[in-house]
Amino acid sequence: MGSQHSALARPPPYKQRRGEDAEDLLADREQEEAIAQFPYVEFTGRDSITCLTCQGTGYIPTEQVNELVALIPHSDQRLRPQRTKQYVLLSVLLCLLASGLVVFFLFPHSVLVDDDGIKVVKVTFNTQDSLVILAITATLKIRNSNFYPVAVTSLSSQVQYMNTVVGTHVSSNASLIPPRSEQLVNFTVKAEMGGPYSYVYFFCTVPEILVHNIVIFMRTSVKILYIGLTTQSSLETHHYVDCGANSTVV
């Protein structure tokens, strides 16, 4: 009796198979509905990545490439700064070095102006007015210590005899001095001595006197331009001049 009731309680085998088939069919429909929600799925071998921008075509339109944003995980090494302090320190040192070099090369250095003496003196006598006319050619030595050229924009000079101005010269011809070099600049001043100093004429024309030296005073001013700055250098010198004949210093 016990075995007969057990056999009656157990369902038939074909009904059990039909139930399993119904469950499989329901599972397949649920999977199809889940897949239908995602038009395109890329299979990478391990996981599936859903493409939300392909619209089921399998590729991204060209006009949308610049509109996409790449997402990087927070744990990505590229988001972690590496050697930031070293890079900042190196940048600061390079900036300081560059600034120092710019200041060193562009900082204005002094431009020295020295007297190089009188080279040529041409003497002319005016017997009617008892005048002595001197054409004095003097030379200046200009030394440029900068790392860029400088320009001599103007040069003016006065010749005095016994505290009286007897000749002047003004020149505005620009002369360029190369960097880290020196250059000689020549100029000529015309001086006339007569009137209250007519005795100079007799002194310079007396043949019995072998040396006809007179003392003149020269005040020379030079304006120099570099990097938008204008500086002025002045020289005051005394010279012995032979007024008896032409003279040239070699």
C-alpha cells in the first residue's frame, strides 16, 4: 500500500518535461527583451560594453567624435601627479636662470669716452685782421662694454683760449659702436684768435721763435643712445698747439 501511494503522488515524466520547457521559454523571452533594450553590444571577450552612441550601427558618426568625453577611472595612474615638486623646482630654477641671463646681457653697462689727443692742426694767417685760424682735428676713443651696439647721436666741442670761446663744433651724424669693442671718432673744430688776442698772431709769426706753442682748453660732450636710454659724457682737456705751422701727429 505504501509503494502504491508513492507512485500515485509522483507526477508523470512527460508533464515534468513540459514544465521545464515552459521555464526555458520564459527565460529566453526575458533575455531577448533585455537584449532589445541595448541596440548594439561590443563583446570584448570578458565583459560586454554597451555602445550608447552607435544607434545600432556599430560605429560612431564622425560629426560626434568631438562631442564625446573619455572617462578615466579615479584609480588611473595618469591622474596621480608624479615628481610634481621636482618639475616645479626645475621650472623655477630655469626661470631664474633665464631672468639672470637676460638681466646680465641687457643690463646697461658704462660706455667710456676718453680723449685720444689732437691729431692734425692746420694753421692759416689773416694778415689784414691779424687773425690766427686753427683747424684742430681731435680724436675720441669710445669703449662699448655692452653686449649690444650703441649709437653716438651727437657730439659738441668748444675751444677756449684764456677762458674765451674761440671755436665750436656740433655734429649730429650718428656713429654706431659695435658690442664689446672700442672705436675712434674724429672731429674738427675751427678756432679763430684775434681782436683782443691779436698778439697771438705776432707770437705765431715771429720767425726767431722756434716753438710757437699755445695752450687751449677743449670741452667736449658726447650723447650716447642704447636700449632707449640716452646718456651724456663730457671731457675737459688742455692741449699744447703749435700755431707757427701745420702739424700732424702720427
